[in-house]
Amino acid sequence: MIDIKIIRENPDKVKKAMKDRGKDFGVVDEVLRIDEEYKKLLIEFESLKAEQNKVGKKPSFDELESLKSLKIKLGDLTPKLNKLELEIKSRMEEIPNIQFVDVPVGVDESANKEVRQWGQKPEFDFEPKDYMELGEELDVIDTKRAVKISGSRFGFLKGEAVLMEFKLINMAVDFLVSEGFTPILPPVMVSEETMKRTGHLTKNDAREKYFLPEDNMILVGSSEQSILPMHADEVFEETNLPRRYVGFSTCFRREAGSYGKDTKGILRVHQFDKVEMISYVKPEDSEAELDYLVSLQENIIQKLGLHYRMVANSTGDMGVTAARQYDIEVWMPSQNKYRETNSASNCTDYQTRRLNIKYKNKETGRNEFVHALNATAMTQRPLIALIENYQTKDGKVNFPKL
């Protein structure tokens, strides 16, 4: 969540940020109203506590009577304060991160701004097929049999497609390890409280999650959701920052908000494998770190020889945890359009504040919240793009050597 001081000192800034994201900002006034009530009770509580502390070790009869009265009053105030504190926290969780001022404003991806392109669109002297047609003809993708056992939005990868996915995963992990990232295989189930603390359990986000209510567990939609909270309630030494991880996990999403998009094929599925980068950095370094993570993403896609563009996401096309987000979109010949393969987000201290992840600032001597970032390194989507971009006239695919 954001710092409540920002709401107290500049509520209009928070309201504008929410309005630009298309969110109802009435919650800001709700937080301020409850906060005022809380502060009044807290002043009363602290005043009574001060009176209580004035009484000596050997109180007189009158002082004993006063202590009893104070104890009753304090006892009445404590649950009220606790209730208001929980109400504030609950309302605060509805407020997304405050985006940077230069983030494009818009309701959805149509307002995203292109930053740059790399490579050239492939040219074919034949009508290119889509990846599903090729995948079925080559018997490397099978969604029909997956539907029999799991329903829609599942698929089998087979043969060369499986081997190529493993090569892509290994390529991404090996490259990032060479860059100093620590590899991790994280749990794919986290507790509800953990998911909440990462900022990924808002009303809209909850629709995307697969819950295991009997065990109070949730399947992750990204390894970020289990790696990031690994350092909850910890304090980094400044010399140990930046701390970078590369995690691999199977991920699960309902795709509840996709409204019938990509229902065929394996572009948008309920289960997929993903290599994810996670960084913890000092606040002043987070924007440079985002640029670094994006450069690594571009390096990986360039190794595959895929034409892509990078876009700055608009306010309506960012996750609630992000203050800035970039997407890499690879060219898909059969669709004659770009499709997102990678995403990178600077979440500032939005998640680390909930998770209580700090570092010891050597200059001030204080413990301060670190900034957290996440970025996609590899999913199945580049594999789909490879199938389309490296297809031949005779219906085969010449994968590049990795």
C-alpha cells in the first residue's frame, strides 16, 4: 500500500492518480475520515496513558481509584482503536500505487506509447499460417485432447515444442545467472495472507486466482507472488543491495477479465510456465533498475531474432502494484499485429510496505523500505512467436539455434 502520509498531506494527488487509472477515488475521503477519528481517539488514549504513568509505585487510595477508572477507559478505547486501524488498512488496500507523472494516461492498452522497435517484420512469399494450424499439422500442440481432460484454455505441448520450450527456459536462466541473478524454484502455492501482502488480492485480482479454501492456499499467477514475500519482515544491509533473483514456476490464472479473447490455442491459458526476474533495490535506484531489467528482456528476445516493439503502458493498462510498466510486444505474422510477451514493472515501495521489507540506510542510520521490481524473462509466448516467424513454405518450422 502507499504511505498514509501521502494521503494526509496531498489527497488530491492520490485522487488524480486513481482517476487517471479509471478508479473510484471516493475511498480517499473515507480513509481521511476514519483517520481523523482514529487520531482523536489516539490522542485521548495517549493522554489517559500519560496519567496512568504519573502514578508512583506506591499509589494512595485515591490514586488506586483513579487507576481503576483509567484502566476501564483505556480498555474501552483499545478495541475501538484496533477496529479503526483495521478499517483504515482495509480501505488503504483498495488504493493502487501512485504512477509516475510521465506515465501515459488512458483507459486501456490503446493509450500505450511506443518507445522503440527492434528488427524487421519477416517477409513471406506465401500466406503465413497461425501457430495453432502449424502446431496441429506438426503434432506439437494439442488442445483438443487437453479439452477432454481439463476443459478450455489448456493444451499439450509435444515433441519438438517441448524441447524448444526447455531450451528457451534454460537459455533465459543461464543468461540471467551469468548476470548475477540467483536462481530459485519457489512454491506455487502461497497462503491467502501472503498473497494479500503482495498486493495481488484486490477485488479484481481475486477473480484471477485459483483458491484452495480447505487449505487456505492460493495458486500463484507468477513466481513473483512467492519469491517477493520470501524476505517479508526482514532488513537488508545496504551492501547487499541490489538483490536479484530469477525464478521458474508453473503459473495459474483464470483469465477472468479476458472477455472471450484468445479462447483458442495456447496464447492465453490457465496454466503456463514462466521465468521471472525479481529485484530489491534502494529507492533512488529503482528507475535505473527497471531500465536494466528491460535491457535484459530485450537481449533475450533479440537472441531469438524476433521483431518487437517496446511500449510504455498507460494508466489503464498497468497492474495496481506498478508505478511504471513496460511491455515488449513481438510481431505475430498471422495476426498482423504485435502481441505482448514480456512485462516489467517498478512497484516502488507499494509491496514492500505491506511485506515490511526494509534496508538499513548507512547515511541516516534508519531502516527504510526497499523498492521492488519484477519482469518477465520467458514464457510460452516467445515459442508461439518462433513457430509463426520461422515457418517455411512447406509447413515446417526452422527454429533458430540456441
